[in-house]
Amino acid sequence: MRRETNRETGSEKRDTVVPGFAARLLRVVRRIVGAPDYGAYLEHCRQVGHPPRLTEREYVAQFFESKGNGVRCC
Amino acid sequence: MRRLASILLWGGLSALGAAAFGVLATRRGETIGAAWLLIAAVCTYVVAYRFYAKFLAARVFGLDDRRATPAERFNNGRDYVPTNRWVLYGHHFAAIAGAGPLVGPVLAAQFGFLPGTLWLVIGVVLAGAVQDFTILFCSLRRNGKSLGQMAKEEINPAAGVTAMLAVLFIMIILLAVLALIVVNALKASPWGLFTIACTIPIALLMGWWMKAWRPGRVGEASAVGALLLLAALIGGGYVAGNAGLARAFSHSGPALTGMIVAYGFVASVLPVWMLLCPRDYLSTFLKISTILALAVAILVVLPPLRMPALTPFATLGEGPVFAGKLFPFAFITIACGAISGFHALVASGTTPKMIAREADARFIGYGGMLMESFVGVMAMVAACTLDPGVYFAMNTTPVALAQASAVLHQAGFVVTPDIMQQLAGQMGEQTLVARAGGAPSLAVGMAQIFASVTAALGGKTLTALWYHFAIMFEALFILTTIDTGTRVGRFMLQEIVGHVWPKFGETSWYPSVVAASAVIVAGWGYFLYQGVVDPLGGINSLWPLFGIANQLLAAVALCVGTTILLKMGKARYAWVTLAPLAWLVAITMTAGWQKVFSADPRLGFLAHAASLAGSAALNAGRLIFNDRLNTLVALLFMTVVALLIVVSIREWWLVLSKRKPAVTKEAPFIERAYATGD
């Protein structure tokens, strides 16, 4: 039985405890280093009007798999 | 009034840059400050970005902000995401900047600081940044397609296959030469090896943290990883100071070769989240922060350049670091930083899928490459702050050093064993002689610059710690490239074999994963071993091969770019890609020809093989075989690219003579939602 993440169960506190500017800064750093951002994915689903098709674990797994196909320059 | 201010500003910047170039070009026989080099480079970059990049964006490509980008049209919140241009700039820069812009300029410093710097600055403005921008634009207009796909669709299917094979061969040589740099930096270095070995369990811990325990929490895992890395760095000093432990972590080049080959294989077959991704995050954080710190330290210290503008090796062609004259070898030794074909793979990979507005392509494609060139200039500064005698003693083998001793002595580049021993002691190493590959000499230069900053701040100089920090920084992202490169090579091999045996093409079928990984690792592992046991140090033969391969890939990219421009009806602007293409073909074909057919045994593979014929040396047979293999590889690269150029020219002629309709595979125009106010 797979454990649900805090964000999926609704017990995630991070986005509420991190103030606006710091949250934006974190998101910028996450994008620069190519880190998964499930919050942005949920926001995207909300904007386009469909429920999330991926759980956080699935999203993270797919994100890492896709990152592994990328090229790093010499 | 505003126009006058603009003229004064840009005229002033141009004059300042020209003056700095003038100082660099005319001062001889006296030490020169790094500031002149930095001023010349930065002024050139800003003027080129303001005028040339703008011309490319507006006139040549016709970037149109009303056109929806792939990020907007296919937005899935994961791969295709419209991204702020500053964020994407950082992301793109982290993907294109690796060991190349740091190591190439260090090796090219054997000609003096001037040739390499001029190539870095002029090359990037007219060639490297143009290539990156062009391919990014082409991919952006084609739903983020890869270079191979664009070659196949815009030139012909044979060109697509040729481009794919070229990338695969180049990948194998690239991984071998990068691994050789790590081996040369870590051999007989218990401190360095301990620190790098620790990155494996640290990465595994981070992988478990980000995937299983706290999914997606990259920041937390990276912070823990960075702390553990710092502990490993400090612990390395203790290991080096303990005789028993130091012995356990001191290994020869061939032994390290076995370890790194085994590592590459394991990293390729393990799931990406376990080792590859966490290592990639660690190396990205370290890369960005160290490069920023180096830039600030150089600006604070402004160290004097001790290497002259030109050394005798620029014209003699008998340099101890690598053989060959300034033309063409300075231009293939410095690839990343001036122009790198590998960037075309990144510019047609993740970046075009994240661009929010077409106009951002100028900042990210052209501007990102300018920053990479600046990293190359900083590496050149770090290498040229070293005493020239020390630089040459570090970057070659004792045999090659002895051969060049007369020229070195005449040029005043003298170093004694005592000086080298003292320097090794300062850096916490047993020896620094014959540490070819560029990484150790760059690390010494960086350590001295960082140490002067810490000393100026009132602390200890910490030279040994800084040296090993620099080695860790270089080795970490080289190993990341080895992880990703082996994996990408494995995918390509699976795809190629998959055409005749579909089951093998399934990337998740484990026997295929293991077999393809083994073939790729065996390929680069063989060239690595060859370099490690080469009496001339390996870099002499492998780095030029890598440089030729990388620049030939750039030629492939520029062929694709030129074809697309012609099909867009922009024939009058085709010179923007044709001029760098012609230059690249000239330098790579000349270098390839000389590497194969030169009568000088230090330069020509065949002449070297002939010089060994009949030799009673134990490994003469293997060295002859290696020379012939290198000949084959160089000729293969040249033939593959010559074929692609011929196919491209045929396509251009058909299009220009209207024998074939100029049809591009550009995605249809769809107006941006933001533009229409939705």
C-alpha cells in the first residue's frame, strides 16, 4: 500500500508557512536547477480546468525520468 | 537627446573595449592585469548583444511575440512550461556550461593568453552564440524538435541518420576525454579521491530523500547533500594526513580507469532518481555558485597575468601540452566557450519547450552563450596567473617536458623540482608534476585566487582546501556529464539497433539496457584507457579528437540552420551561419588532416605509429594499434561531416535554383493567448 504525500492528503504546510516572496524565490531556484514542482502542476491543472492526472509520486517519478533523457553539455 | 545619449553610451563602450584590446595587443614583455582582459571581453559582449543579436532577432529570424511558443501550445505543467526568461536563462546556462569552457582555455594557454582570449571573444560573438540562437529559434518554430529530427526533415533522412551517428561517435570521445581529466586529477590524490568517492553515497541518500521519503523536495535534499559534501571535503584532508588511509585512497591511473568505467556502467543502468538526478542537482548548485564566486574573486583580486601574450609554441607547433601550431589547434582546443556543437543538442532539447515568448530566444540563446564565453575567459585568467614554468610542468609528461626544455629555457619558463614540491605541499598533494588535463592547473589558479580573497578578509589562506574544493567542483560536474552522456548514448544505441531488432529498442527492457550500457561504456572506456597509458599523456591525442568532433557537430548544426534560413527565403542573410560554417570546416578539416597525416610523430597518428614500428618497447604494438584506431576515428568524423555538407549543399542548390519548393516544416502560426488578451 503506497503512502500518500502530505500535499495529496492536504496536510502540507510548506506553501502556507513560506511567505510570498520566499515562495516565489524558491520556485525560481527550483526552475533554474530543473527540480520538480508539483505545486506548479496543480496550479496548471486548475487553470486549464481538469483534475490532476498524476499523483505527486507519479509526477516526481515522471519528472526525474524525463530529466534523465536530457543532455548535459561538456 | 535620448538618441545622443545612446550614441554616447554605445560609442563609449565600443571605444573602451577597443582600448582594452589595444593594450592587450601592444603590451609586450611586462606583466599585464586581468582587468584589461575582462574589460575587452565584457565590452565586446554587450555591444554584440545590443547590435548583432538584435539584427539576428529582427531581420534574420523575424522573431514574433504574437506567435504562440510550444511552451504555451503544449503546456502540460511538466516539460512544456512557459518560463520567465531570467529563470530559463539560468536553467539553460546550467545545461550548457560544463568542464569544456574551463579546461579548453587552460590547455590553449600554452600559446599565451592572447590567441585563446581573442578566439573566445570573437568566436562566441560571430559563431558560438549565433549557432545556439539559430538552433534554438529553429527548434522553437518546430515544436521543440531535436537537431537530428530537424536535419532529417529539413535536409533529408540520410542527413538525420548522419547527424545521429555523428552525435553517438562524438559522445564516446567526449566521455573518454572528460573521464581522462578526472583520472589525471585524482591519481595519487587521496584527498581528491576520498571527496569524490563520498559523492556517491551522498547522491544515493539524496535520491532516496527526493523520491521515496520526501517526494520532489530537491531543496532539502540538496542542502543536506551540500553539508555532507563539505564534511567530505574537510574529511579528505584528514584522510590525506593519515598514512594508512592515504594509501587506501591512492590509486594509479589504470586502477582509477577501472573504477570510473564501473561507475559509468552502474550509473547508466540504475534508475535516474537514484544517482543521476541527485548528482545533477548537487553539481548544478556547485557550478553556479562557484562560477559566481570565481567571477567576484577575480574582480576583487584582479590578478596579474604571468603568462605572456604569445609563447614560442604558437608558431613552433611543438608545445609540450599538445602538439600543433596556433592555427588550427587553438580553435579546436577551445570549443565550449567559443563554439560548441553540443550546445545545439541543449538548444533543441529542453530549452525551446520552456520559452514563453519568441523574443526571449535572443536573451537565452545568444546571451547564454556569451556568459559561457565569459566563464572561458575566467578560466584563461586563472591559468595565466600561474607561473609559466609551473603551468608547463603540470600540464605535460616528463618526457614531453624534456623535449621542450630548450624552448622553455629560452623563453624564461623555468621551474625547479623544489618549486614544484613546495607548491604540491601548499596544495596538500604529493606531487603536481605531469597532472595533464587542465583541471589541476585550473584548480591551482582558482585556489590561489580564492586564497588571496580569504587572506585579504583576514582569515587563513586555506590554499589546500580551496585546491581540493576546485578539484571536487570540476570532477563532480564531469562525472554528471559522464552519467548523462552514457545514458543518452545508451538510448541512441537502443534506438539505432531497435530499427532492426525492435525488442532491443525498448528502453525499459533490462537485457537491452545492460547490453547497450556495456557497449557505450566499453567504447569510451577503451579510449580512456588508451589515454591513461599513453606516454605522451593522452590529452595530446584525445583532446584534439574531441575538439574536432565537437566542432564538426557545430558544423552539422550550422548546416541545418543555413538550410532552414534558405527555405525561409532569407538567402541574403545566410552568411550569418555560412561564415562560421566555412571557418569551422576549415579549422576542423585542417586539424583532422594534420592529426592523421602530419610527418611529426608528436602530431600525426600515422607518423607516430611509423616511429614505433620495429620498437622493442613492451607496449609498442598496442600504441601502434591505438594510433591506427585514432586515425580511423578522425577520418570517420571528417567523412561523416563532409557527407552531410555535400548533402546540404545539394539541398541549398535545389532550393535556390527553384528545382525544389522551399518548404519548411515550421509549425503553423497560432496567436498567443496573451497577445489576444484571453
